[in-house]
Amino acid sequence: MSLRFLVVLAWICLLPLPLIAQDRAATERQFQTWLAQTVWPMAQAKGVSRGSFEAAFNGVTLNWELPDLVPPGLSGDQPVRQRQAEFGAPERYFNRGTVEGTTAVGRQMATRHAATLERVARETGVPARIILAIWGRESNFGRAAIPHDAFAVLGTKGFMSTRAAYFTQELVAALQVLERGKLAAGTMKSSWAGALGQPQFMPSNVLEYAVDGDGDGRADIWGSAADTIASIAHYLARHGWQTGRDWGFEVSLPASLPCHLEGPDQGLLIADWEALGVTRVSGQSFPAHERRAEGFLLLPAGRKGPAFIVTPNFYVLKDYNMSDLYALFVGHVGDRIQYGMGDFTTRWRPVDKMLRSDIAAMQRALEARGHDVGGADGLAGFKTRRSIGRWQEGTGRAATCFPDAGLKAALVP
């Protein structure tokens, strides 16, 4: 290879960099215009002062490292990796270190905050073990670093993400939080998704559900354990937590039971699930009051992992984070904290690593065949899982109810 060729190649590789810099500079200017012309009028209408608005965005620029960004002039059709653990491989989400670590610290916190937990559970009907598991998962009981400037995150996502309208509303809500004196602008840190405080509430949820748990007149979900505990319980209670019911049970399924019976819209009395051959893996009977109530089949990895019969409370947990794995983690770790339970009896089997864009392509192919997958969002939710199972059965395949590379090849030419 000649020296001349290498020089030319190097020049070609370097050529786009100034152009990229110019494009980003132009986008930054558009961002500042958007803040002034779109966000400020929305914030002003919600009672945000000019001083709070300027303090929030002092020195704020776009965060180009965030996922799911669609800069002006580009489409959202590029291949997308799954960066959010809640929607990735089940086996990785339930790694031993995270489960056992959250359980161990959760037991310590159960002792340390016993009086507060008992009072809040009595007032709301939400068990202490569930509150602790959420607190541990969201912020490691307030110990996790929350690194991002909330206004940079929400501003970036509101300006140029795949869910721009949603994040714009959350940006305005964050400005309302600031206006009400919940936290100083320079210290309002968030996750990469804009979630705030130890419960990791989105700003609109801070406004709606953060409560005073220690009686000092403030709802401080950043620095107060009591306020955090009370706010988590308040959120769940307001979303319909049913006092006295469990979240769910690990079960064994007969091979003849179709995996596409999964979902909150296909519930049966738990006694009727029993009549179909569903049994608890523990060998114990379902509690009598649960047998008389409705339950739902949950297969977060299809036939490639544990099976569960869950109650409406499981879906209240999903209101906190719209992920089956998240809600399952909370229920499972809560049981470990209070009852000393061990791992799931059925192991998670390895699943293919797939891009969200790959799964979205499968979803569109299933939609074209008449299946309701819940939208082509690249996430293997229950509607997608059971649609896969129905298609597999309808084409003479063994039903797994979970996406893999072979299924993509068969569905997407």
C-alpha cells in the first residue's frame, strides 16, 4: 500500500469531522431557540418564573451521549441496541450479585427503618418488603450515584428523542419541581432517562406522588429515607395496590398448556388455573383467598425461563416501571427480604442477543400477519411473546413465545 494512498485515506477519514462539528453547533443553536420559543411559554403557563427557568438552563447544552436520539434532519430508523436492563435478557437482569446484594441491604434497612415501614404499610396497605425492594432497585437505598444534570437530560430528550413530546412534558414538570423549591437547579441530578431522587420518580410523579414521611413539612425524596419510603408506598397505593393479596407465585405448567395464554387480559380464577394443571413449584397449595381471586399467566422469557401466576398487584408494580422483569425483580427480592426465599426453581435459559430494531422488524412482520403485538417498539412484551407463540403454533412449530434469530429469519425475509 503506497504512502500516497495512506495520506489520501487519512484525509478522507478526517474530512467529515469539521462538518460534524458544524452540524452539532447548528443543532445547539436550534436547541436554544426551542427552549426560548417552545419550552419557556409552556413553563410560564405552569407558573414557572423567569428566574427559575434561567437558573435551570444556565450552561446547559445537549447531551449527545444519551440513547434514542434523533437529531434534526435524521429519521429514527437506525439500528438500535437495547440499553435499558429492564428490557434485556432475563438471565442478566437477575444476576446473583444484584439480587443477593439488594436482599442483604434490604434486610438491614428493614431493621433500621422498621417503625417508618410499619406505619406506612399500615396507612397504605403496601407491604414493607415491596417498598424496600423498589427502593433498592431504584437507587440502592439512596447509595447509587445519580450523575446527570436533569435539565440537560430532559432538554435533550425533549428536543431530539424518539419520545420528544413525553420528555418535553417532563421537562416542564421538572421546572415546576424547581419552582416549588424541592431542589436547587445546580444539584437536580437525574438518571439518563430524567428520573429524580431515591425513588427515581419522573418529574411529573414527583409533583403527584412525593409526600412528607417524617413530618417536617417537606417531601424530600433526595435526602430523607422516611419521605422516600412514604412516597413509594403512596405511589403504589394510588395505582391500586390490593391489600392482602400477594404479587404472584412461581409455577409449573403442563406441557399441553399454550404459552400464548399469557397476559393481563386473559385472567382466570387461580382455582381454574389449578384445574388446567398449573401448580406451585414449592409444592404448597395456593392460599385459599388467592384461589378465589383472579390470576394471570406470566412468561417473561416464554418457554425459556420460569413461569408465574401473578395477581393484579404485579401490574401495579409495572405501573412503577413498565417492565415485566422489573416487577418480577421487586416481588422476588421482596420475598427474599421478608421470607428468606431462594432463587427461582426454574432456571433462565440463554436467549439470543438481538437489537431492538431486529425485534421491531419481527413485530411489523407479525402485524402484517394479523397479530396484535402491542406496537412495533422493539420490546418483547407479553403481546409480542404470545403473538410469536400463536404464529409458531399456526405454522406447525414448537411454541417458545420468545424472539430469537431463527424466528427473525423466518418472519422477515
